[in-house]
Amino acid sequence: MLTLGLLAALVATTALAEPAVGPDRPLADAAQEARARELFTDIRCVVCQHEAIADSPAAIAADMRALVREQIAEGQSDEAIRRDLVRRYGDYVLFTPPFRWGTLVLWLGPFLLAIGAGTALFMRARRRKPEEAALDEREEAELDAWIKADDESGQA
């Protein structure tokens, strides 16, 4: 019974897994293939999100590589290929998104955050502790009396 359950679980997970990706078909022209491979390093896999499509084993990355190769074979420029990928997947597909109003936070956010944190730390370091006022003669006399009274009660 347990074996049957484990076998069913294994079959279910295998059926839900992503299909195996076939090998890439490089372009016949070596210069075009080199151009394609250069583009692959600039394009982010939309599934893995931290890998370029050149390194990603995901099926969508294989489809994206095939699309890039197809567009290179058709004679499209690198910029036209990037524009098409951005149209399909958004600015996030590029490791270096374009500098415009929609991506301003991506470009300037880290710098503004660092400047804000530096300013806060600087302001905190500059803040002085208030100086404690010295005791006047009356307060010193009261303190001496308390110390003397404490010493006498401790010796008794």
C-alpha cells in the first residue's frame, strides 16, 4: 500500500514537471551565432529572474533563445530584437533596463536610499548630548549629607 502511494506520488510529480528542453540549434553563420550568444547574456530569463537566458535551463529561456536566433537570421538589429522582447515581456527582461520615467526608481532608487541613510547617520552623529549642569553649593552640601548619613547607617 505504501509502495503504491509512493509510486503514485512519483508519477504525479513527474507529470507536473516542466518538459525537458531539447538542445539548442545554433545558427549556421558563426558571426550570427556569436551575435546571438552576446544578446543571450543581456536578456533575463522571465522564469529564473536571476539568470540570463544563456544560462537558464527553463523551457521559456530556450524559446527566447530560439526567437532571438530567428530574428537574427531574418536580419533584425540587436536594438530591434531588444525592443521586441521588451514589448513581449516588459523592461524587466533586460538586465540593463532603459533610463526613462517608468524605470527611474530602478536607476536612482539605490543612490537616493544610500544618500538618505548617510544623511540620517550624519545628523545622528552630529547631535550632541546635552551637557549636565554642575551642582551648585547647596546641592553639593545636600549630597555630602546624604553620603555621610548613608555611611553612618551602614557602619552601625
